[in-house]
Amino acid sequence: MPLRVRAEPVAQHDDYRPLPRRRRWLIAALAVATAATLIMMMLERTGAPEIPRPPAAVGPVPCAEGQLSGCLGGKADVIFVPAASAAVGVPASGGR
């Protein structure tokens, strides 16, 4: 019976080589430039049709000389409702 010969372990060659610093800076600069360009294009809307603005709302007009109602700064009528009296059925103490 022949003896088995144990094979020597083969050294693993690491194929990973990190990118040089200059190439990493180039990738980072391109990413920042792309993001800035996209943001500017969204904000500026170059070539897009103009968004129609609604017409200005017509507000109340100032009061003319001697006008008291229906204008800005006119007299306002206030309706005063007196408080309910205690004799109407509202318990005074609220207890049992």
C-alpha cells in the first residue's frame, strides 16, 4: 500500500488591489458634480414650460368717505347673546 503524500498548501494570491487615491478623488468629484447638476436642473427647470400663476385675488376695498359697511375698515355689527339664567333648569351646584 503506497503512502499518500500530503499536498503542500498553495499560497492564495489576493487579487484585490485598492484604487489609487487619485482615482477615488475623481470618482468622488464626478459624484458630487452629478448631484449638483441634477439639483440645479430640478430648481432651474431649464427648457420646461412656465408654470401659469393664478391671478391675484381681489381683496376687500378700503372704505370710501362716509361708508360704514361692506368695506375694509368698516363698522362690524356684533350680536350679543345674554347668558342663560340659573332658573332655566341648570343646576346651581351640580351635586347629588
